[in-house]
Amino acid sequence: NTIEFTGALHATVVKQVRLKNPCNNTLAYNAILVGRDAADFSLPKGNTVTIPPGRQGFITVEFTIRFLHPAEAVLILISNKVDGIDGATMTFSLRSEVKNIEPLGMMKCRSPCYEL
């Protein structure tokens, strides 16, 4: 699964990964960011999530688009044993794309177009 972070240059994009727990036991996960641009992504609400039976939980991932080239990383969710039950390890590909560039400011200049 790929999570796309699209927006303007210098914009901060926040995405939530929804995790469902269909079983009758509590699940807990630790989140890790790895890869070439992993340092540019963050987990602002922490890197752990606990999901009660039959409920859902969320992991929040934040990214500020600083460069024109696409950023890439991987989000790995590793299960912690709770109630003696291990959940499946999950991975998500994170990728950014610049959709537009907003100017930070404008300058006016006057200059002749051509001179001998």
C-alpha cells in the first residue's frame, strides 16, 4: 500500500493510517519510519497505537514538502504482544509529490531588454 503526500512546495501534509482490529483481543503496534527520506517524515502523535477488540486505531504521519524531487520512506508497524496475541507486521510505502509551487514573495525589476 502506498500513501501519497501531495501538495504545494513547503506545505505540511498530514495523513492518518486507519487500523482495524476484527479479533476479540487487544492489539498494539509500534511504528517505525525507515528509508532514504525517513527523517523528513514524522509521527507527531507518537509511534504507538493500541486497538481494543472490534475497534479501530490511527497512526498519524506528517510530512513537510521541502524539495521538488519525490521523497520516499517506509512506515513499518510491528505488533506488540497484548493478551498473548501478536498482530501481523504491516508496511506502507510513503511518497511525496509537489503539485504546485506558491511564490514566497515577488520582486519587480526594470531593465533594458537589449543594449549594444
